Amino acid sequence: MNNRTEIGALILRVVAGLIFLAHGIEKFQGRIGNTAKWFGSIGLPEFLAYGVGGLEVLGGILLILGLGVRIVGALFVLLLLGAIITVQLAAGFVGGYAYDLALLAISIYLVLGGSRLYALDQVVFKAKNNGTAK
């Protein structure tokens, strides 16, 4: 990949990470119980709110740091498909699933292409490869 492509992937990775991190933190700031009750009200298991919030926080941090980008991206793809299908689709495109669709596209891009520029994966796997090559 060329440098401009990597810069674009870096921007997408960090921005998506910040968005997911912010959404996850918001869920846990004294409102995770309310989020869990809301999940229950739409027919989802309440405990799922904790998993979603945890994934958003941990996954957001991992994306920002560039650790496990493709795996985290795949988990976010599943999360966003679930959100679009269970909640956002009924609200329509604008004011409904448009925002989630954009995050879904970013997540799919990260799954397919990864993001190596300023990613800790590069440091971890480079050190690992250097250690095993000797």
C-alpha cells in the first residue's frame, strides 16, 4: 500500500476508535443500567448492554492504538449489523441507520485492509518476528 492509503487508513482507524470509545464510555457513566433496561424493552437480553459497552470501550482503545485492527473491525461489523437490523432500520435512513452505515463501512474497510501506520501491531509483530528469526 502506498503512504496516502496508509494515512487514510490511520485517520479512519483513529476516528472510528474515538467514536466507539466515546459511545462506550457514555454507556458506563452511570447509565449502563438504563441501557440494559432499554435493551430489554426492545427484546434483547439486558446483559448484552454490558458486552456492547465493553466492546465499544476496549475496541475503541485497541483501534486507536492499532492493536488487532482487523479482529476489532470484524467485531464492530457484527455489532453494527445488529444495531442496524434491530433498531436503526425502522427509523429510516436519515435519523436512523445512516450514521451506523458509515461506521459499518469504516469497519469493513479496516477488516479488509487493516491499518499499519502508527499501529502498535507493527511494533509487536516486528519484535516477535525479529525474536523468532534468530
